[in-house]
Amino acid sequence: MSEFEFVKSSYSGGDAGQECVEVARNIPRVVVVRDSKDADGPMIRVSPSAWTSFAISAGRSRV
């Protein structure tokens, strides 16, 4: 999808085969998440408020 400008998570590893997440926030009213190893694969679309809630919660629970 060319309209989304994905940015790889700063927590993603640089080696091939590692878990990598990309997020696009350039379209109003939607945040899109995908697996960087499968750029043509499925994407998750959520509202900005849902993304913010997720990011806050994920930041609290370090694995």
C-alpha cells in the first residue's frame, strides 16, 4: 500500500529473521501495523487512541 509511510520500530533487531514491526501514522484517523518481513501481508488498522492505549500498556509490561 503506497499511501502508508511505514517506520520500523526502534526495538526491532537489525538481523534478518528477527521479529520486526513497522507502523504507519501518516494517514489521519488511522494507525497501521505490519510485519516488516511480510510487507505484502496482512495489516492491522486501529484508531490513534487505541494505538496510544496499546503503546502505553506495552511500555508498562517489559518482557
